[in-house]
Amino acid sequence: MTRVLLTGFEPFGRWDQNSSALCVSALSQRENIPVDLITRIYPVDFVRARRAVEEDLQQGFDFALHIGQNEMSPHVRLERIARNTGSTDQRDGKPLVPNGPATMRTSLPLRRWNRMLREEAIPSVVSENAGCFVCNAVFYWSLYFADQNSSPTQSAFIHIPLATGQVLNSLEHLPSLDTEVCANALETIMRDLAR
């Protein structure tokens, strides 16, 4: 059976929940997922997240799907490119891997997934920019460690909107998507991986 690592993130900043962790939890409770699914919740911390990615990728997964929260997006964002830079404030980025490639790309079929999700009325888009925070870092390290260790693990990063409950508890008008809809998106992708 196809082995899939699914990761989300702990709450950070002003949020007391993280939509990625909510999605991972919702999906892990579903029955009949056609993959051998292992879930993790990573810290929003460059040093500890790097250690977690490196340890997990030593376990020989077929695929690693990393999920992160994007509070400004109304779409499920299928990220294509990870950049070798990390920053906590959008400037003064430092290399995630000294002398590593400037960018790395997923080899997974994002366009097909985008088409499949849209056919299920799930708002989605293929994105070329995973940002420069820990989300991008986890994506880059996942691709980099697999490449350096000649691992068969193929990685992808998916940004999801805030969960509806997060926005209802906020005074701001921010885009959101129900957690079960995000979990449906991930289940669709996993069914494609299992084929």
C-alpha cells in the first residue's frame, strides 16, 4: 500500500488554531482512505521543523504532503516551487541550505490535481510562490533531503485557507474554507496517489 506522510503546523502568531492541523486531524479520522497514512504536526520554528522533516523522510514514505495555512487565500493552493530562503518578516532572507539550489520543484501532477479539485467544486489554483516562512522551508527541505539521499519520496506543499471557525471568531473579513472541504481536497489527491 502507498505510504503517505501528511503534515500540518501548530498554531502561530495571533491564531489559536491552525487550519492545516485541523485538516490533518479531520482527514486522519476518515475511514477507507486508500493509503497507509502517517500524520505529523510540525512546530512553526525553522530549527525544529527542519529536524522533524529530516527525521520523517528517513522513514521511506512514497509521498510527503505538507499542508500550511494561508490566511489571505480563498483557494487551496498547490505549490510548485520551493525557494532556498527563509525569513520571519518577509525580508532579509537567509539560505535554508547554504550552497543549495536556489529553487526546487515538485514532480507531482499539480495541474491534474487542480483540475480534479475544480471538478469537485473545490476552489484551487496552482501557485508559483510558497512564501518565505516555515511553509516554504518545509517544502524546500522535503525536496532537498529526498534528492540528497536518493530517496524515492516525492513531496508537495499545499496551502489551505483559514478554517471557517477561525474567521467566525475574528472581527476581520478574511477568506475561509470549511475544514471538511479541505479534507475532501486532500482525500481526492491521496486517491490519485494510490492509483
